[in-house]
Amino acid sequence: MACDEGGDAMSSEAVDETVSTTAGPPTDGGDDIPPYRYTAAMAGEIEARWQDFWSEHGTFHAPNPTGPFADPDHPRWGAEKLYVLDMFPYPSGAGLHVGHPLGFVATDCYGRYQRMAGRNVLHAMGFDAFGLPAEQYAVQHGTHPRVTTEANVERYRAQLRRLGLAHDDRRSI
């Protein structure tokens, strides 16, 4: 036996009837997806809005004790410091591959946890732009390594931003 909203016992037949008449999401009468349905387009819009907010407000900026990035008004100004650094991707391809975010997500979670625990976390990103991979990519595309490397670094930065990782975007190695 189940109880209705008033607390009275209901038979199993009444429960089945209630479930069958109220089951399923309400629709607006058309074949459109209900407005509360979480779609890829909605996720993309929400993520982009939060990434813009983080960027505008410097959410992931770590204040320096001195110099141009010093900020005595920052909430974590005098907090214990932590430096988190990811393995550098080679900017020698058309973009990041699935293995890059796989490793970056772990350090991002760690850095966010430490930031929530009150630490002043500097989570920086760098790019391994020197050596054979960058040179080979440039040769394959018939351009100077500096040109292809700078273009690929900018593409990687955009992709990393789109992933929503908590890097201090003012700093790079």
C-alpha cells in the first residue's frame, strides 16, 4: 500500500493509475524538446557564460606577494602557497588530443580542492615549443617553426579555456 498526498492509504491499482497518468515529462504541445532538457547547445551556452565570468573576474588568478600581479585585496593574499603545473603539450599538431585533458583534469581537481581549502594556488600552463616535434610540424606544413608554434599555442589556449580548466591565464611557461 502507498499513501497519497493527504497520507491516506492507496491500493496498488490506484498507484499504477497515478503513475501512468503523470509519468513522462510535460511538453508544450509540440514535438520540441522540453525547455528544461539539458542539451549540448544549452551546455555550451552555460559553459561559455561561466568561462567568460571567470575570465572577467580573475577567478583563477593567484596573487603574487610583490610585483605586477600583487593584489593585497585578494581573498587568498596571505594564504599558504601551492604551485600546480601540468605536463606541457607539444604545440606541434592541429589541436589537443583526448590524452591531454585526461591528465589535466586530475591536476585541475587537485588545484580547485586546494583553492577551496584556502590555499593560494598558482595553476599554470606551459607549452613544450622547442625541439623536434615543433620543427617537424613546421617542415610538414612548409612554414617557419615560430609561425606554426605561435598559431598552435593560441589554438591550444582556446581549447584549454573551452575545457574550463582553472589555470591562471596570465602566466605561461
